Amino acid sequence: MQEPQNPSSSVSGQQYPSGFKHLVDKFFRITERGSNLGREVRGGLVTFVTMAYIVVLNPLILGGHSREAATLDVQGGWLDAAQVGAATSLTAGVLTILLGLVANLPYGIAAGLGINSFLAVSVVGQVTWAEAMGLVVINGLLIVLLASTGLRTLIFNAVPAQLKTAITVGIGLFIAFIGFVNSGFVRSSGNPSPPVQLGEEGSIATLPTLVFVIGLVVMGVLTARKIRGALLIGILGTTILAIVVEAIFKLGPSYVSAGGWNLNVPEIPGQLIAMPDLGLLGHFSFGAFERIGVLAASMLVFTLVFTNFFDAMGTLTGLSKAAGLADERGNFPRLKSALVVEGVGAVAGGAASVSSNTIFVDSAAGVGEGARTGFANVITGLLFLAAMFFTPLTLAVPLEAAAAALVVVGALMVVQIRDINFSDFAIALPAFLTIIVMPLTYSIANGIGVGFISWVLIHAFSGRIRTVSPLLWVVAAGFSLYFARGPIEALF
């Protein structure tokens, strides 16, 4: 029988449109997941906007503004900020697209903030930058091995469903806290007690923080009214307001002026296009084992693996539940593929000298905008690749605008706390510790580790030892070593 001029097909009872849209829809299962192309494009755009700060922040952490402000390695070497920025955009773009195509998940990948700070503060004082990146490559290869053999999936499946929910809630609080800190709404007090405070000495005293508050209210109202594109509209509107404020008051960046913008200065760029310098690609070395010894280098790799492994696991759990892709046990489609690609991200990040690349928790903003498939990642990835050439335009969006979106999405994720059985204290305490430790220590891995250890111990000593997976015992023991790594390293 001859095909009709406007064919449609059905997968799992879902109708797909014809032509190119049909192919895209069918490949990414957009309709099957209850989404559409418009929502995926908006979600991908919002994810990029909320993640774009990494293109600026990663070079500052690894390279600084100049050689005088940079973190120097044991030989006095440093990473050029422009080169780090270009390579950060390239790796984020390629890996984000790869995850979308292979795992069909709407989660952006970029240089992880925890690991890049660890490298800059704790590692390069012992080795060169190239050697530090070599350790990151080894870390990534180990994670790929664990993922491809299925061990990483087994560990993921061994986590109780209640803990997975607690991880989601903890991540919600964590990204909301990130938003509050990035906007200047919450600041360090500089005192032992209280360690943090509201704004400047308890007041909203800066215009950038006020812009954040306005953006938060606008996004909150739009989300409550179920307006399509609420976060995207809010981010764009807040950016326009920020540009007007900067044009009038000339605030500048916060590292120059105390009342300035936290990272990006929102202004219309005079130059839109800049050619990227990719000279850092391939500059890594495995010489750390010779420079500081096999044992010391192995401990650094152990720390990297644990941080990378469980940060990503927690982020995947939280994002998948927020997107409605996870089942009642917290598992989601193509889990193994996602874990393998995330491991490849660590290898690629080290090989490009931009630190380990991992799943970005900021992707929750895109999920909140409606992204449900890897097509959103294609959009995000292409924008990261374009950012290599349009860095000045990327810098027009202030961190305060993205921060408001993170707080809104954090609130959306925290509502899942209703699924935790707090009437059973053997569940309530580990869940509470998982939730609270993440924002307080600024680490997803720390929250997961405390949750795992407390779950194992409380269930073991309250007569429920048989309910604890043997694999969970092994992971809890590993986390115990992870938390004690400082004293252990000091012994050697």
C-alpha cells in the first residue's frame, strides 16, 4: 500500500508528526515522554543559560585573571584563562551532545566545580598542572571501567528508594543554596558564629542582589501561574533589568567593587565574536606518580574517583526524579549509558586541561522548564560550542539572573520530601542527614556518604541488618576511608 503524503507512526501508542520532526521526535521519544519540540528547545536554552557561568568561572578557578592572580604549580606554571575558557566550552558542548544522543537525557555536562577547586587548592601544590590533569584522566578511566562492567549500576541499584528520594531533596536544597550564595543573598559573615548571614550585615544592600530578588519573584509568579517558558522569560527579563541597572550605576564586578556583580557584568558587548584558543588540548601527563610517589598519587586518584562517582550518581538521581523519568526505585532509562558517558567526561576534561567534566546539577533549571529528552542536550551543547566564538555575548547574562532560576527549581525538587517515611526513624535520620549535609558542606558526595554510613549503621544495630545490601556495606566502608583521607594521607 502506498504511504500517505503526511505519514505518522505510532510507538507505544504515541502519534508522531511527519517529516524531519517525525524523525527527531521518534529518535528522542519526545512525544512518548509527554514533551514537544518547543519545550525541549526552551529547556535546552534554559539549561545553557544557567550553566554558562562555568565558561567564565572555571578559568578563574584554574587560571585566574593573570599570572599574578593564578594558582601556580610546583614549577611555577599556570593555565591561561582564555585557553581554559575555550576548552571548557568545547568539552561541555561535545559531551553534553554525546549524553543526549547516547543516553537520551536532558542533563548538561561541564567542568565540575568541586573537583576543579580541589585540583587548584590541594593538588597543584604538589604536582604540575599537566600531572594534575593526568590524575583526572586516570580517574575518568576508572569510572568508565566501573560503569562499563556494570558495577556502577549495581551500586546505584543497591541504594534504597528512600535514600534516593532524600538525595533528590538534598540536591534541591543544595542548588537553592548555590543560587542564594551566587546572588549575594547569603554571604559569609567572616565570623565563627554565625558563619553565614543575609546579604551585607543582615541587609539587602547591593543592587545585584535586589535584581536577584526581583527575578526570583517574577519567576515564582510565572511558575505558579503555569506560564510556558516561565524560567526562560524570567532569566531574559532579569538580564534586561540588570543591563539597565549596570548602564545607570556602573557597578562593575564584585572583585573590583564590593557592591558589584558576582561574576558576569551585564552589559551589551562591543564585540560579539572572538576566535577561541584551543592550545591546552592534550596537555596532560602521568608524571605525578614519579614526582610524589605511587601511594600519594593513588590517594589523590581515590579522592577524585569518590567525588566524581557519587556526585554524578546523586545528580542523576535527583534530576531523573525531578523530570519524572525515574521509576519507584529511582532507576531511569539508559542508566548504564549515562554513567559511561559521564566517565568519558572525566577523561575528556583531564585531556583538555579543564578538570573533570560531570553531570551539572544546574540542569534542573532546564528540567523545570520542561526538558525530558536528549534533544534538549543537543540544543545546550550547540550553544556551548557557539559560546567558544560568542563569549562576549555569553557574559551579558549575570550570575544573579541564573541564580534566581536555581532557587525556583530547588523549591520544585524539595517537594518530593513528602515521599520519605519520616515516621520510621531508621529511615528518617539517614534521610535527614543526606538532605542537610549536602548544602551545609557544599557537596553532593558528602551528603550521600553520610546518608549511606548512617543507613547501614542504624539498620544494622536496630535489628534490620538483613535488609542492608552487602554492596551498601562496601560503599559505606569506602566512604569512611574517604572522610578520613586527610589523616590517612598525613601518615604517609
